[in-house]
Amino acid sequence: MKKLCVLLLLTVSLFANAKEYIFSPKDVPAMKQLLGSGNLQPGDAVVLKDGAYHNLEEIHFTGKGVSGKPIVWRVENPGKAVISGKLRLKIYGEYLQLEDLLFYKAWAIGHDMIDFQGEKGVYASFCRMTRCVIDECNDPQKGERPNEGDEYWVGLRGTNNRIDHCYFANKRVGGLVLQVWLSADNHLNNHLIDHNFFGERQPYGGNGAEIIRIGHSWSSQLESRTIVEDNVFFRCSGENEIISVKSCHNVLRRNLFYESAGGLVCRHGHYNVIESNTFIGHNLRGTAGIRIINQGHTVYDNYIKDVRSFGLLVRVGVYERPTAETDVKLEPLTSYHRVENVDIAYNTFLNSSLELGSGRGEKMPRNVRFAHNLFAGQTPDLKIVRADEVLPGFLFLDNEWAFSDKKSLSSVSYEQVREGFKPVDMPDGLNQEEKERIDACIFTVGPTWHKALKENVNHIDTNR
């Protein structure tokens, strides 16, 4: 008992000695030295006074906080301290927190502007970036088209880190907004990316302009276990993959994709869950829903309305899934592996097409269960490529259809598909549960102090 009391007294004493260090723009060298010293203690705060912090160059934020007492780098008045110019921010240690920082017209020195690691292999754990803004951060020396240079805004590494209630918008230079990096020695990430507002991203004209990518082709067979939930993707039109999943055992749920030219794509990796997301395209060019490649995925309770490209696309594979290291040369990780053991259930596809068996390759989908979905709109838009080869891999069970032009699935020539659907009344817009889900997402994202957030949210119309 005496030892416990002594321990509690030491803990209370440690937290009671937490300090606040306040810096102005003229104090940048001292601030950088303190942030990178490793001497900050649990509960300490480094505070930026109002002003312009230009060309911070390379800056390290490291230390060891504890649960409930992180080491915090924040501002005195949100929106009044602006970080701009050349920047390479490296975050590594435990329980470190960025809070209410505004990065405006900053750009990366090297590849990642904000990188959750120090030296190679020295990562961040239990760290957090919350209520921060990254806006108009484009290197003026790089172009806005493919092969004109790229940079990533956030490189997320380590384990158990969180990016939440942030605002990201107006990326024009190539490269991702947020990349979750995996490696053989660091891949069970358990990151949480939630309640963020991802704003406008103009068309880039090529690959490499995703908003979020989880993994990479070379790490795609590894488990990341990252959760992406309750985010808004508003007019994110950089390329045809808004979120590109390239790893295993991730969860993507309750996100809103609004007027975004692209889709949520399971590009590489297996056993991912896509649940309760909403896609509203307003029939704009390039808007899309969910694209499925590879194995073991669950696509459940998603609402996809008025997207132009596809509501759901299940692709043909070129190779089998590699099951051992020796298979990689035979089954390249950069290619398309067979779709197999996938559940697609309780989704709504409204004025959005179903495409089954698209793409080149000879590895047909296998054991795909398509059940309890609603397929509705003006007229059935069902595209099945090489139906005789593709359809044996699908089971259609207890689905519903409703078409306002009074046509039925009798116009569809595939008996196997017709038998898996029954007619119902045309849905009258969003149901109450879907409205509440969307509102909960829209009105809880981003930093409330950032004016542009409210302006963009006011442009979201889910009633059209």
C-alpha cells in the first residue's frame, strides 16, 4: 500500500509540473530546439502566439507523453498563427499532439510535408493530429500535371495514431493528401482517420492524386487495420480513386462522398470492410461508387445515388492471389487478383449502374454473394461482361428492384439475375436513418474555427 501511495504521489507531482512554453515568430530557433530536444514532459505544451511562421524548414517534434497527458504543440488563437513556406515536420515518439495548427501555402522539403517518423524505423505511436488545417499547400516549383513533381501532405507511419477533425483542401500538385505507409516491420498500424473534411481537389490528369491511400502495391498483402470513418470527401476529383485501399483488414465506414469524380477502390489487399458509406454524385462526370478487386471483402449498407461511372464494379482478375513469398514473381502485386469470397449486402444503388466482370483477364469472380440489395432508378443499368463466364461466380439472393419507367428486370436477359430480385415500390429519397447518418457526418467534421469549413458544408445538398 505504501509503495502504491508513493507511486501515485510521484505521478501527481509529474503532471503538476507540466509546463507551457510560449513562442512568437521571432523565437523560431528556440522553439525548434525545444520541440526536437526530447526533454518535453507529459502534459507540457508548446504554444504559438499569433503571427506568420515562414520557412520553418526541417523541424522535429519528439518526446514521450502518456495517455491522458500528451505533449501538445498548439496555438494561442486558432487561425491566427500561420505556418507557410518550406517545411518538413517529423513527428516521432509517444502521445504527441498537434492541435489547431494552420498550414497555409506551405510545401514539402522532400516527399512528405508532415511525416510520422524520425530516422528510418523510428516511428510515432499514440500520436494525434487534431483540428488542424492544411490548405493551398503546393510547391510553387512543381507543376499541376503528371510528371511535374509531387509531394504528400501527410505520411502516416507507426501505430495507433489518429488524424481527426482536420480540414484538407486545394491540393493541386501531384501526390496524396494522406498516405498510410506500411513496411514488413511496421504494418499493424491500427490508425484512426475520422471526422475530417477533405475539400476540393481539381482533376490531376493521371495517377497519384488520391486523397487517401492505405498501403502500397508492394505492401498490399500485409495487415494495416486502419479505420477511416465519419469523413466528408467534398468534390475530391484528383483521379478515379478517392480512397485507394492497398492492404488488408481495414474498415471504411460512414463516410460521405459528395460530387467527387472518383470512387472507393479496393485496389490491392484483402478482407476489407466497406460499410454505411454514402455516395452522392448528382450525375456529374466521373462520379463513382465502389470498385472491388481481390478477396474476402464485405460491402454492407452503403447508399449510392446518381453517380455517372458506376455504382458497383466487380472486376475480373489477371492473376490468382499470391499465397507465399515465392508466388509474388508469378502473381505480381501490381496487377489485379481474382475477386473471391466477397459479400455485397443491404446496399442501395439508385440511378447508378452495376458492372460485373469488367476489365481484362481470365480469373473470373468466384463465390460472390449479392444479397438483400436495392437496385432502383429510371431504368435497369446492369452491365455484365462475358456473362456465361462471370455469372457462375455470383449468388443473387433476396434483392429488390424498382424502376420508374415501369420496366422490370424481365428486360435483363440473365435468368440467374432475375430470380435473385423481386419488385418493390420506388424509394422516396433518403430514409430517416440515412438522413441522420449523413447529418451526423456533415455537422461533426473538421475544425469548427475554420471559416472555409462552414462555407463548404453549406454547399452540400443531399435532397436533390
